[in-house]
Amino acid sequence: MDKLSIKQWAEEDRPREKLLLKGVSVLSDSELLAILIRSGNDKQSAVELS
């Protein structure tokens, strides 16, 4: 089974949208880093890379 890209996640679960909706305090370190690195690769999402 293929992994879902972040664009396929529910909007409220995506790091950038979660930041805007709920604030920085609810984000994990990997979600914050994912926002900074901006994109993943063919095998891993930005969250997985971070």
C-alpha cells in the first residue's frame, strides 16, 4: 500500500494548516521541522524526513 503524501492528509492534520488553525504549541518537533524543510521526496514525507 502506498503512503499518503501530506497533501492527501486531512487538512487539519497537515503541519502548515495545523499551525495556522491551532498555533505553534500543538505541533511536534518533526512537524515544525517539516514546515521549515517544506517538502519530502519520493519515499518519505517532510514529516518523516524531519
